[in-house]
Amino acid sequence: MSHDANTIDQRSHEGNLNRLGFWIFLTAEVSLFGTLFATLL
């Protein structure tokens, strides 16, 4: 029982990390393109 709960917690934790990494990547991409666009203007 506790082993199953542990597995679920781990999976949900990994999902949160993936989501966080995705948002960090998205923000970096947006700021990078924003800087590039501002430089070109």
C-alpha cells in the first residue's frame, strides 16, 4: 500500500518538475526572441 502511494507521489513530483522545466524553457525562448526582435528593430 505505502509502496503504491510512494510511486504515485514520485510520478506526480516528476510531472511537476517537467511542467516547471517547460515553463522555464518557454520563458527563456520568449525573452530570447523578444531581445532579438528589439535588437532588429
